[in-house]
Amino acid sequence: MKLKSIAGLALAAGMLFSCAEEAKEKVKVDPYEPKFIEVAENGKMEFGVDEFEDVAVIRYEIPGFNELTLKEKKLVYYLTQAGLSGRDIMWDQNYRHNLTIRKALENVYVNYSGDKTTDDWKAFETYLKRVWFSNGIHHHYSNDKLPAGFSKEYLNSLLADTKTELKGEAFDVIFNDKDTKKVNKKADVDNVLVSAINFYGPDITSADVEEFYKTAYKGSDEEPIEAGLNSKLVRENGKLVEKVWKSGGMYGAAIDKIIYWLEKAKGVAENEKQAETLGLLIEYYKTGSLDTWDKYCISWATSTEGNIDWINGFIEVYNDPKGYRGSYETIVEIKDFDMSKKMAVLSENAQWFEDNSPLIESHKKKNVVGVSYKTVNVAGEAGDASPSTPIGVNLPNNNWIRQKHGSKSVSLGNIINAYAQMGGSGRLKEFVHDDEEFQLEEKYGKLADKLHTALHEVIGHASGQINKGIGQPKETLKNYASTMEEGRADLVGLYYLMDPKLKELGLVPDTEGVGKAAYDGYIRNGLMTQLIRLNLGDDVEEDHMVNRQWVSAWVFEKGAKDNVIEKVTRDGKTYFNINDYTKLRDLFGQLLRETQRIKSEGDFEAAKALVEGYGVKVDQTIHAEVLKRNEAFKSKPYKGFANPVLTPEANDKGEITNIKIMQPAAFDNQMLYYAKNYSFLTDKN
């Protein structure tokens, strides 16, 4: 069935319809009910949804969904419902007052009937959309607290007009200078105490965390659990205790809903192994046992049959300044059969890449096992993956599981495609050094990015081993562990992007062309264009941005004597031109060798010197220039997604007969719909 809009009819002046106009009934629109767009007969749709401040919200398609069997469609639907059921967990994890603030702001947004043309109201709307996009009051990328853009007095008037309550610390923090950073990983501060992330009680210090995990249960030395992954560390009666995220524990109300939908998913699993894996995930959510989590991760990593897969749990630790606690995240995936076949070749040759890497021999794995790579199409996301999503994922994160049982790497094909639909060449032309660089990017840039992501996830994260007796990176490299790991994986990809092996494997038509485009793009971004995401004067803090800068700045400095990368000034503008790609590849190899040594040996001081020396501080002159040059372009530096809505159709008996895909009409409407249907937590947890 197609949705159609009804156009209003213009009435001629002087006709006597005033009585009819007065009697016309006003239809009340429920802002919480989902609204959808029409998709054209040819299947084409408008990808853009909304834009505000530094963000563009876009849609994505789900190729292949209609070719799935009804049973497979049900599996996808149940998994997406499980994911959305835990949505509020991410909000609470991000900051202890987020749910209180969100619910108050949403109530104002829906019920305010005053003047909505004022600058104050527009600022309020923008603020709420930014809060929605970031899953809280801190910027999703910079971690800075979002500025309100309106006064305390104006918000108080809105609260009064709509009979909404928001008071105390939750009100004050919108305007004051407290809890200004969600995650603060800077050197020489107490990273836990000064981070607003709700993984720790407000009075917990870095020393408390380190002391607690000296004696906490960690499993065996050979097979350690991810200690602290699914709990909040607090002080109760003077004693440090973990509040575990599980059924019957912290976040239990939302977790029970997750379990409900996972049970339904298990009932329509594609095969026995998949059902067994879902069963372990359910058991983990019921018990909170990290030993069970490891069993689940092993089962998940080795469950490779079937068309449907998922990521679900407390997973990535980027938001923890100490690298223990996992953010809630879900991604539901449908296999992209064609691309997965093409890219499986990397997995099949993982050992060749390890054997031929520039690592110290003792740091190489003798047997790279079970690295699987496939391109998938996302069917739904929630938590830390939505609205802002990764484009590639490699899991599990536990090092010993990777080494003994392997891992899965996926590229999110339809997400990458949606990004491409919103691209433009204007900014590229502004920052490339010359026409050759522009033409290489236009011809090979997308392939280079795709291959770098694949090499990063499949080969990079699976590469290398830690010396015997050395602890896990979160213990040895501490607040530098995440950026060091991302930089190490980037370097693996960069080193091999210029290798003839890629052409031999049929992955590239022109090794030199693709490699040059990849190197140009990485240096251009690492030294210049990623700075458009920062306010002038800010340091680089987000782990991926930090790693791109320290990699780029290090090779730029070390190659200076041979003029490997030349800093060019022309017409008052700065460019970075690569003069010798072969020498640059060698520098990438040298830095890869060193970053693996740092990880293998747990060399904290070397990690600190590398990150602080090259990755954090910004050349303010170049930053000001980049921001000025970028003013000419309208495209937003950050993009995220409104999710398609999977809508079940049922017969008279209530049995699901089909699942339809509907595309959301507006970002605010989807956020309100989620608030109505997936709010299972209280304001304080």
C-alpha cells in the first residue's frame, strides 16, 4: 500500500465558505506515531532526512531484505526489537542525568503551544536534536558538553508552560561548567574523576579503579575475562563494588525486554549453531557472567553459517577512560552475498599478510585462525551504533579468543553506500594539492577506502601477539590503549595498500593507483581535513582522530630529511604533497613495527610519547585556515542515520505473514516514537 499526501485546495476570494471553515474539525496528530515517506515506483528514495548544527541525518536502504524467507525476516525483526529495547541503557551509560533531561525536553517539544518562530525556540529545537543524535548532552564525537544556545529563563518558561519538571543538578548542568567532558583521556589528570561517563560513581578515581582490578576476578592468565565489561563501579558503605548489568540487576528492566525478543529470535534461528549462540547470549544477560560472555563470543565467532548475523551486548570500551566497560550496542546484519565472496580472499590469505609484515619476528602470530570477513547490509542499529554508526566492525575484542578461535570482520555495505549518496567533490577540490591527486581520488578513492577498512578490520586487528607475561593493553597502555590499537590496525592497512599482492589476489585493478589514492587521502585527512570537526583551539581527543593524526604527523616528521611529504603553501593555502610513495610505505612499516612492539611489550611510556607528541596538539594556524576554507561548503562534517522501520503484517489469527520496510519521514518523529515504545528504564538507575 502506498502512502499518499493530501494537498489543500485554494478557495477563490469572496466565496462564502467562512461557516464551513469555522466548523472544520481539527485533526490532532499524534507526534509519537511513526510517519513514513513514499518511495518512488523505481525504488529511488531521498536519502537526506534532517540537518542541524554540524550534523546531517540520512536514511539507508536494506538490499536483499525482500529476498529473505519469512522465517529469516522474523529473525531480523526480533533482533532489531531486542536491540531497540536496550536503547535507554546507552543514554544512561553516557551520563547519569541524560534520561531525566531527555524526557523533560521531549515533553516540552511535544506539548509547547507558544511561539515557535523565535530564535530561542529554534535554539531549543536544535539542542534537543543534538541531544537525540548524541544519546545525551555530550557531543557524540568530541565528548564536549553541548551548548544550550538559550537561557535558563527561557527553559524555565517552557517547563512552566508545559507543566514539565526538570530541576536540581539535572537542570543546572545544561548551563553550568560541570561535567564538561563525557570522556577525558588527557595526560596528567585523573581520567576517571574528570569524565562524566556513567561507568563509575561520581567520586571514583583512577586509583580506585586500578586498585580494585588488582584483586578482582579476571579468569585465568591464559584465558582472561574482560573484567569490568558489564558493570558500574561504585562506592557503597566505603567499599568498592560492581553493579552488574543483568536481569535482576542494574538495567534489569530493559535487559528483560532484550531477553524477551532474543528468545523469540532463538525460536526462528537459521540453524542449530545460531540457536545455541543466541541461547548463550540470553544466559549471559540473565546471569551477568563474563565467563558465559566468553563462551558466547566463541560460539558467535565460530557461527558462520546463515544469512543473518548480529552484534549485541556491552562491547566497545572507547567510552571508558580506563578501557574496562563496554557501551551497549546492537547491529543487525544481512549478508551481502556478492561482496562477501569477493572479500573473503583477504581472510583466506591472513597468514600470508602476517608472515610478510614488518613486525619483529617474535611479535608475529604463527597461526592466524578463523579471521572471517564479509560485507553485510544493516537492517537495524541501536545504542552506541545509532544514530552515528561505524562502517566496519571486528569482534570479539578479547585477545585470547581472537588468537584461539578467530574473529569476525564486517563491512557495513549499505551504510557506506548511503554515505556515498550524500558526497560531493567541492571540499575535495579545495584540499587536494593538484589535479593528479584529485583524479586519483575520484577514480580509486572509494575502492581505497573500502580496502583500507577491510585490511584494518580483517588483517590489522587480527595481527600480532602480546609477549608472554605481559598484561592486556587496557592494563599496560591504559588510557592510550584504544588509540594505539586503532593506529596499529590502520598501519597494517596502509602498509599493504601499496603491495602487489592485492592485485595478485584480484582485489585491485591498479596497485599503484589505489595505493597512491589511499596514501593521499589518509595524509590529507590526518593532517588537515579532519580538523573541520573541531572547534578552534581544541585538542584532538577522539581515539580514531588522535590515531590518524599521530600516524600522519609521525611519518611527516620522519620523512622530512628525504622530503617524503612536502608541506606546500600556495596562494595563502596549505597543502601536503607526497613526493615518494615508496619511502612513505617504508615509514608506515617502521611505525607499524614500533606500535606492535609497544603493544607486545606493554610499553606505556612509549605509547604516551607517541600519542601526546604527535596525536593530540593541533597546529592552530593550519586549523584556523582549514576552518576558513571549509566555510564555503554546506555539507556537514558528521553524518548519522534514521533507521528503517520494520513493520510486521499479521493475519486474523495474529500470525506474522510478512515484514515490510518503511522509511522514516523525520528524525524527530523517529526519536519520539522510540521514546514512547522503548523507554524501559527509570530516570535514575
